Amino acid sequence: MTLSKDQILERIKARELCISPLLEESQIGDMAIDFRLGTDFLVTIHSSNPFIDASLNNDDRFPIKSSFQETRRKLGETFLFHPNQTVLASSLEYIKLPKNVYAELSMRSSYLRLGLSVSAIIQPGYCGCISMELTNMNKVPLNLTVGAAMIQGRFFTLTKDSNYFFKKRKYMCQVRPVISAVAGDGDFKYLREIWKKNNYITE
Amino acid sequence: MLFYIMNLGILSKKKHAITRVVYEEIINQLKAGLPDPDKNELFKYFPYLAVPQHIDDLEKNYDPYNIFALHITEYFCDLFASQYIHDCSNSYLEYITQNQGVFTDTHPSTVNRVIFINDHLEKKDGYLLKKYKVVIKGITKLDIEKRAKDFTSNNFENLLPAEVTDPQQLHSLFIYGWKVWLGNWETLAQMAGIEFKMNSFNVYGIVNNLIEKSIGNYIILKEWNEVKSQKV
């Protein structure tokens, strides 16, 4: 079930759903909440590495972080977003979801029309700023304002509670964009063994 | 906030002036003769002053980087910081120096630094604390006082940024963070609904992030509300 505006407001009042700071109540629409572009960015850069190694073979010889650069803007400043660039940003708002509510993110129509895209799901019980993995699909650069309401989250209820922290999490209470922790995916150790076996690698 | 930053600037510019005056007054008073309790207190904080020949050398050779001047400056810095972070600097010092009981050429012993700050916070001013406070007031016209405003919150334990409404409370965030860090992590996990066993890396990350966001939110809200109230 999608949460309506009244239901969202009820959850906020009961402190089950936390959004901090909520600069304007008008950010809460009939069926979604608008979230603002935060102050911190991780931008892909050309580094000494030939590519970003997100494969099972990355033994930290080519750390993913070496292909990203951190940059920060103040509220009201702008950020120039180049064509085909992927930028990791965060929402200005820190959120905490109830255990039985998850959220789906999409770009607000005004920004979608400019060629920006985002797609993500926030799990029940998540707390932290929302990670915004943005891509400029346009052929021209876009200048964006920090603090502008860019994405919207729709909230859905589950029939059963789910505890986000039942296991160790890669991202806990994050307040700025965090580099992909793909190398920490547990499946890699099995996939690596299969790869070694198929290639007769014995070391 | 600006007021405190200005204070910080003034005090930091005048750090060497404060050191020099404390330095000279202590030497002069030692040579003129101090009551035994005051003298013993000084020898506790600056053990090398117990050797009369050293006092003569220090009197003749003032240098902001000699051992006595550097130690005076360190005690001053601790005193200055305690206005904002209370005894948190003690925890940090004990952590990085492993409660070191001996002084070095540049720093007094951690044990003495901790005693000095605790005495100040417990308002047990001895000769040295009184000396600093009089000299600081004379040079800066400012008192050493508690500048962090207490506030109660359990937001960090619920994995939420604290809601700060007063700039003086910003300093208390650091104190609050230390309280959580030094507290019982199992209680924290229980309150936050964390089922896995947290390690120091997890707790450090949580506390650090929440302090950062609490400060950030305060600044964002202040800027937003100020502009809104002007009806731009």
C-alpha cells in the first residue's frame, strides 16, 4: 500500500518516520516526499587506473575510490554536471524509515525532463541520508543547485516488520556519499573459486 | 557562533602573550618566595622548577619554545578547550598517550594535564589555575567559563542527528558524542535495534556521522529560516 500524505504526516508526528531537516512541509505531496540535493559529491575522474574494477579480481590493487574525487558545496551554490557523468550525491535530508515501510526513489519530473535519472529503493528501517546515484543522460552539461528538491520518494508499507540492522550493513547512518563497497559482496569469494577452478589456477 | 570564533581568534593571537606573562609572574613569585602549598603545587605541574638553578636559567633565557613556556602553553590550551568540550580532552589525551605519567620537552605529563582540567571543572582552583584566570582576564578581558550549553537528547542512541537550536549547544555535540562512545555499546545497539555485534569502527562511524549531520542541519536550518523570515 502506498502511503498517502495524511499517513506520511501521521508517521512523522509519531516519530516513526524521521526526516531531518524538513525545510518545508510542502515537500510532502499527496503520495510522495520531495528530497533535496545535498552538499557533498563524489565525482568520477580519470585516474591512473585504466578502468574502475568492480569485478571479483579487484584485490584493492585498483581501489574504486581512486576513480572518485570528493567535492563539497554550500547550500545555494551550484554544481556543474557533465554529460554522461555519474555523480554520487546525498539528499540534504537525513531520514529514518519505520520497520514496515520502504521507499522507491525517482527523479522529479522537472529534472527528468533535463535528462537526469536516478533509481533506488530504500529498505525498511534504513537511517541516513539518501544516496543519490545521478547520471546526466543529456548531451549538454547541467548546472544544479544544492538544496533544490530534485528527487521524490514514494513510501510503501509491508505486512511484516523488517529489521534493517539484523546483519552488518555496509552503509550505516551515512551523511555523505560513500564509494561503492561492491568488493565487499560476499558472493565474490564463491565466484572467485569457480573462476580459479575453471581456469586451472591453483594458488 | 561568530562571537565564539572571534574569542578563539583573540585568544589564539594572544596565546604567546598569556604564556609570557604567566611564565614571568611564576618565576618572579617563586624567587620572591611563595607559601609552601603554592610552591608544591607548582613543583607538581612543573617538576624541573624544584631545581633553583633551572629557575635562574629560565629567568634569563625566555623563549616561547623552551620547556617551561611550552608546558604553560599546553596547560592554557587544555583550559581553553575545556570551555567547549569539558573533560573530553582528557579522554582523548589518555587514549593517545596511554595515561603517560612523565613530562616531555614539549608537553606536561598527561596525568598532570588531566588533574589540572578536572580541578578546574570541579572548581578546585589552586595557585596555578588562579594565575591563569587572572592573566587571561587581564589580557583578553574574557573569563574562562563553560561555553557549551548542556542539552538532553537520546537522538544519537536512536541513530538520529541531534536537534540543536542554540549555537552554544553545538559544542555539546562533541561531549554527547564522547558520552555515547564511552558508554555501553550494547545499550546503544538495543535502543537502535541493532542485532549484530558492533565493533569500534561501527560506533565511531555512527557517532562521527551524527555529529556532522547535527551541525550541518543547524547551519542549513539557520540559513533557510533567516532568508525566509526576510520574505525574499
